[in-house]
Amino acid sequence: MILIVGLGNPGTKYENTRHNVGFMAVDLLLKKLTSVEGSIWEENKKFNCLVAKIDKELVLAKPLSFMNASGEAVGKLMRFFKVTTFGLYVIHDDIDLPLEKIKITHGHGSAGHKGVDSIIENLKSNNFVRIRVGIGSDKRLSTEKFVLSEFKEREKSKIKRAVKKAQEAMEFILKNGVERAASQFNL
């Protein structure tokens, strides 16, 4: 069983912010995997998530808690669907990567990302795959203000390409494995 989780914050207020690139990537992945126009996300109050079950072996999710509490929803989903940490893939923003770059990692710490911290704390493990999407940084703003800001006009095409790369990397992982994907996408 595979669970792919995109991290972000719920609500239209945060829809186009840097912190929501995980949501953007799983939305694109869902569209690509199902070829369905419109949303097939179903709100599941028990898990506090939007969930899309692709088949018996693949579930996509977007936690509806705020970023810093993502771990509770992920833990509930994993227990319900009997997913091990080896079947968990998390897509999220990363201020330590330049805008447009993505990086696939496995078994690393959170590097200060509060959503990933929450997942590691809930699972008592960091043994899962992450697709980190670079959102750049701005030393003039606090980290919180920066990640909750929207992309500037000149950045929009770059983040669109980064989200597409994350979606393609996840598809590649599903077909070819993490190691091959990392060697192809971590350039």
C-alpha cells in the first residue's frame, strides 16, 4: 500500500502560497493518474484530510489540519490503510532549496520543516521518502512570513515547473523506485 501526502495549509487564503506546493503537486499527480477533469478529492472528517483512493494500492491525501499538525492526519491514514513508513511519500516545500529545484530524500530529519517534524513525531520515525520542492528564500522576511507569502509574478512559471517536476518524480518513483528517481531528479 502506498500513501502519497502533499503538505499545505487548508483554505483559499493559503491556496497560492509557498507552503502549499505539496498540495499543488498532489493535485497535479491526481489529475495525471486519473485523467479526470475536476476534483475527485473526498473530504474525510475521520482523518481530517482530503483523500483520493486511486486503486487498492494507492491513496493520495492532503491534510486539512494546518501544516504544523500534519502528523496526526498522516498517522491516522497510515494506521487505517495499513501503510508502513516504506510506503509513505511526502511532498512539501523547502526553503533550503533554490526556487524550481526538487530533491528526493529518504530517512532524513526535518531540517526545521514543521509539517515534517509533526509527521516524524507522530510516526516516531523518519524512514519515509520526501520530495522536497525548492521555494527559495528571502532573508528580509521571517521564515513564517516567507512561506505564507504568494509567489511573485516572475516566480510563477518557475514554481509551475517545479510542481510539474515533483509530480513527474513521484510518477517515476512509482514505476522505477526511489534510487533511480533520485539519480534522475536530484541534479
